[in-house]
Amino acid sequence: MSFNIALSGINAAQKDLNTTANNIANVNTTGFKESRAEFADVYANSIFSNSKTAVGGGVTTTQVAQQFHQGNMQSTNNALDMAISGNGFFVTSSSIDTQDFSFTRAGAFKRDENGFLVDSQGNYLQCFQVDSDGNSASVSLSTTKPVQIPDTAGSPQASQNVSMSMNLNSNSSALDPAAFDPTDSTTFNNSTAVTVYDSLGESHTLTSYFVKPENGAYTGESNWVVFYAVDGKQVNLDGAAGTYQTDTNGDGTADSTGTAQTTGGWTGAVLSFDATGAYKGSDPAVITTQQLGISGANVLSAAAEGSQQISIGFNQPTQYAESFSTTELTQDGITVGRLTNVEVGADGLISAKYSNGSTVPLARVALARFSNEQGLTQVGNTSWKASLESGEALAGEANSGVFGAIKSSYLESSNVDLTTELVDLISAQRNFQANSRTLEVNNTLQQTVLQIR
């Protein structure tokens, strides 16, 4: 019997050595969780035996239990590298349409040839679907999908509205609107420009030219004229040129009417301000240009939608004794966007940024947890599958409830403590040697018995 006891001790020591060696071998494996060999004594006792004098039957391995405590965070330069700070596992699948999930803490993801996020083994990262505001539609593993990051964003959208706000310097020199020439900067006081888009996504520059007309200021009111050009070409208004009042005799009251139309055929709009510098028109004041196609301004290519018009809204413009400044200049058109950046938030929201300035929420990283993590079944490649002992996977969003936060541009290192493992290695070696010595002593005793005559 003593031989069997010694052999069980050797087997246990060998199991301990193997477990320690595996931990040491994976000290640099991303997302690896160290294991611990757990043992129990073997004891048998019958109803007629004397338990006070019974000797144990050796040792047995009860479990090689993985330890799921947090590993260190390692910074990277890849936004698609993710680490979970806290509880939870990433969910992956071997194909796009399967529900056979694996679970991992290794967050080294990348885009495959089709734009899907995959790990080094080609397994697809599973995510919750989100709406245009980034809100999850459903938090359930059965509704998760692989996330695909497209290279382009949407289709072009022609600009229809421009919103601007500015201050016009009340001390600006008065000029003759009839002499306006966009190529001569002395014929206008100020200008500002914004990029707009046609129906094909081609960019154009819409320029606004501001002219302070002669005698356009009198008691309680001041007037300005604004002209427009697209790519330097004349663009008139959808209608007649605006009219403004002037004080020609200098008595402080309006006695004449001016037309915002130049000898070159440019028509403009009129902006009027009161004595406090506030705009006197509707808020916002909307001015619509003529059609930009061939039948109108002829500033677009023949392939673009020629009926495009742009409504220019002035949002609380002012006329103060300050230098000209633009405080708002926006438009609602977009061109085709090319992927420029991908961001992953602490809540797992994956957003793509494109060259047209749009940010598109794509999906939210799905996390899973288990009632008994040590019951998970190892399948290699730092992945596990659910089992009866682990319980069903419970899905959730990152940074909510008991689930940890996602850290983008980080990877979770192995949680192996190399110093502790080296100490355990020495201990396992000593145990192996001691049990071998027990076996050797038993062999010597057996030889002694066999030599008795």
C-alpha cells in the first residue's frame, strides 16, 4: 500500500509541476488566466475497521482551477485593442451566422478583409445593435451580431441650408454697391466662405460679400448689402434684389431707396440693423439663392441636380463698433466620407469617424458573465465555453451593473505572477523528490524482506 501512496504523491507533484510550467509558459499570453492544482487526501474506512488506526491512501487531484483575477493593463497604439477593467468576457463566434459562442478576455481585435472585427484566430467579435443615437436595441446574446466597420459613410447629401452669424463693423467705410466686383477687394467691406456640396458630393465654395452702402446709415437704422458667389461665379437671389433706404441729403432721415443690384448684374440681399446694433428682420432671416444648375447660376456640373438652391439663414447677426467676425457658419450637406478613425468608449460603443465630419455609431461590444467562472470549459486560444458547471452566459453592457469598463488601446496581460510561480516550482520539485524518496525507502524495505532466510 505504501507504494501506491508514494506513487499518488509523485503523480500529484507531477501535476503541480505541469500546472506551474504551463503558467510560466503563458506569462506573456494576452488574457491568460493562471491555474492552480488543488489536491485532496484519499481515505477509505469500512464499517468493521478501526478508524483510529487507519492510514490514508495517498493524494488525488481534485481540480486544476483557473484563477480569474484581473491581469495588468498594457497600453498599445491600436484603438481596436480592448481590455475589460472589471468583470466580464468578450463574446466571439467562429462564423457570422452561428450562435456557438466562445468567451475570452483577450481583446486583440483587428479588421478582416471584409471590415469585420476579428481576433487572431478569425473569430468574430459579437456586439449589440444600436440606433443612430448609439442606444442598444436589445441586450441579449441571441441578438448579437458581428460588427463591420465600413470604409465609407453613406451617400452624398446636397447642401440646402446654410446658417451664419456675424458682427459687421459699424465703423466700416461706406462703399457703392453698384461698383461691387468680387475680384476687387476694395469694392466690398468683408467676406466669409463655407464649403457646400452638390447632389454628387462634389464640394463648392459659397462666398458671402458684405457691402456697407453710401448714405445707408441714418437715425436709428443702418443697412448692409450681401452678395453671393459659388466657386467665384455669380449667384443671384431667388427673386428681385433687396432694397434699402438711404439718407442722401444728410438730414438724419431716409429720403431715398437703393437697390442691391450692381451694374454687372449681381443682385444681393439687404440686412438692416437698429440703433443698438440688433438685426431688424425676422430671426433667423432666410435668403434663398437662385437654382445653381444650368438653367440658373450654372455653377454645377451637368451631371449634378441642377435645381439645387441654398437657403442662407442669418442667426442674430449684429452691427457693433467691433471688427468683423463670424461666430457661426454651418451647412447641412455632406460628401462621401472615408474612414479616418475608430473609437471605442468605456461603455463599449464603437463609433467610426469619416472624412466628411460625420461620426457613425456602429455597435456596442457585448459582454458576458457567469455564475461560476471556474466551471468554464477551456477550448484553447485563451478562450472558454459555457458548461453545466459555469451556468448560462448572462449578457450585459460594459460599464454598467456588475460589468467592467472597456479600455480602448489597452490589452489585459496574463495574470501570472512569475515570482510566485518560481517559488511554487521549487516547492513542487521538493514534493516530487520527497515522494520519490518514499518510493525508494519502500523498495529498500521490500528488498530486505525478500532477503530474510
